[in-house]
Amino acid sequence: MSATALRRNLTPTDAVAEARARYAAARPESAAIHAQARGRLAGGNTRSVLFYAPFPTAMERGEGCWLLDVDGNRYLDLCGEYTAGLLGHTDARVAAAVARAMDGGISLAGVGRAEGAFAALMCERFPVLERVRFTNSGTEANLLALAAARAFTGRTAVMAFEGGYHGGVLSYTAGQNPVNMPVPTLLVPYNDIEAARTMLRKRGGEIAAVIVEPMLGSGGCIPAAPGFLAMLREETAACGALLICDEVMTSRHGPSGAAALAGVRPDLATFGKWIAGGLTAGAFGGREAVMAVFDGHRPGSLPHAGTFNNNVLSMAAGPVALAEAFPPARAETLFAFGESLRARLNAVFREAGVPACFTGMGSMMTVHFRDPPPDRPYAEGPEEAALRELFFFDMLEAGIYLARRGMVALSLPVGPAEADRFVEAVTGFVAERGPLLRGAA
């Protein structure tokens, strides 16, 4: 019996074990780096999303949309640094802007021209922003947006959605998280219009803000259902709560973000990931009246600390990313490219008759081993979990690097040839693992 036939006859659990063994055998240097790191780093790394058993791959360098690991394995990068790497690994315009900024000094402990210029471009690009402020990350942007909402409304509670992710201390991908900030939070199922409406009408007087992703990112690239965001806009306005759209990931969709595509204007919006061309950055803003709580010209304004909020490197890179590398027209092109790729991938599953699909919007998508496509987060069964892990390892073996959870975030250097390569890899996965996929139905 051939090796391929043997692999087809494995159970999902056995197939994952075999895939892990092949993975480990091809990456001895990554294994050694992880073993050494465990002597000083808790768990051997310092970012949970990058950990997976038996050990994570250690990368050596990146160029364009390609990665090279320490063992010499080369990958097409479809992880895109979880949407932060929108411009790819080696955008010359961003590198030049950062080099010029470094020539003038790194930590100046003052404001500068670039900060205001970046803010003006943000407000022009995203009309929801009447006023904006910068942070170091999307996590911080969401925390400050919630603080602004609580100060402005005089209320304390927040309404969020199951499966939502608003940063490392505002994560609801597995319900209430003990790492989360101790903010009174009312959780509602994502895309459940009636449940959300009922909660707002029943307890709206307690709610300072509703925070929502126009498409769940970490929660499975599940877009908001038609009418869901519009209902939230209507009901929050009626009860006096603020609507915050977390566009840390989805601001790449179309010229002005996913909420604008849906025709919804929130009170506040948050940004991060890609806006400084891959450097650390975040931003939050919206209605002038709400953002005025941070106006230092006003007595009693809220403090907004952060040594690197306006760091010279991110402030220099941001205008280049927004205006040169990813202007609105390029955003529209990328969105259409991603829509086409997702349709091609789903056609592979459909034509093979396997219960699997990619959900998403534009340049972001996530694989699910079920059909029909989910419209909200779900509890994954053991066979589904095994298939997701198997997909990850099989893609690595095929030279495709994506998020461990099966998420893809396209970067600008990814073109038609790279899309064809991914479709071919998924087609091979279906051909080889078809019996396991059909067995999960």
C-alpha cells in the first residue's frame, strides 16, 4: 500500500499525530530554539497566538509575501501577521520613511509635524473620524474607546458579542476570559438581531457602549449579517449608548472600512494592525463631542498616557501606508481579489462534495470544516478541531504559512500566481484528506 493510501486511511487523530511527526522532523533548528527559549520564556515564547505543539516554527526572514524559516523551509505567507502585515515584509517606501525618521532621533519626548499629518490622513480616509488619537496597538485603542464611552455617558456596562476579539484583555472568543479587564460586560450571540435588540431595550440605560467587529476576525472571519449593524446603530441611538466599531482588522476592507461598506456610521471606531505599515500603532476616534473628553484644553479632561503613542517611527510610516502604499483604489482592488479567491476555494470544496468552506470578506478568510457556512461562532467538535490542525500542518508541508486557526490575511504582494498556488494546495488537501473530511459530516 502506498504512503498516500496509508495517510488516507488514518483517523483524524492519527493523521494529526503523523503530520506533527513530519513537521518536527523537518524543523530541528526550530525545535532547538524553542527548547532553549523555555529556559527563560514562560512556555518558550511571548505571544500565545504563535504557540502550537510540538513547537512553533522560528522564522529567519521575510521578503514580499515570502518567509524563510531557520531550517531553510520557504513559505508563501498568507498569515499576513494576522492582518498587520498588509504591505508585505519589505515595502521600500515604509523602510525609507522609517530610515529618514531614525536619522532625526528615535525618542524625542515631544510632538511633531508627522503626528498631525497622520491624523489628517486618517480623518480624510475614514469619515467617521471627526477627531482621532493614536495608541500603540488596537488593544489600547479599544480600551481607550470604551473609557471615552463610559466617561461621556456616565454609564459603566459594555455590551459585546460572543466570539468577539478586541485585544488581549478584551477577548470573548471563549466566553468571559479571566485575563480580561474587569469591565461589567453583557455578552450576546453575534448576528442574533433579536437577542441584541432585546438586551438593548431591556438594559440600555446601563450600557455605555456596544463594541462590535463588522466581521469577526479571531472569531472565524464571520461577517455581520444583513441588518445586524444597522439595528445596533438604531437601538444604541434610541437608548443613549454609543456604538463602537472595532475596525482594527476590517479597516482594510474597501476605501473606508467594513462599517462604511455596510452603510453604518458608529459613534467611535478603532484601528490598528496595518495603519503604520507593519509597525506598532493603533488609533481611536469618532464624534468630536465624545473625543472632547480627552481635550487637554478643557478642565477635567481624561488622561491618555502612552510613551510611544506618537513614536516617530510609526508616525512617519503611517502616512506612507495610508496615502502611498494602500490608497482607497488599492483597497478596492484588494477586496475584489480576496472575494474572487474565496469563491475559488469554496468551489474546490463544493465540487469535491466535502463539508468545508471559507467564510470572510475581501482579503480575510477562515476555513471551517462544516457546511453550511456558519453565521456565528460555534463549539468545535473534536473531529473538526483535528481537521483544522491537520489543514494547518498540511499547508505548511505544501509551503503555505497561515494562522494556526486557519485564518488567511492577504498582503499586497500576493498576486494571481500566489493565489493559484494556494488553490492548488487546498485542492491537494481535499484529494488526500477527502475520506476524513467526509467522515466529519
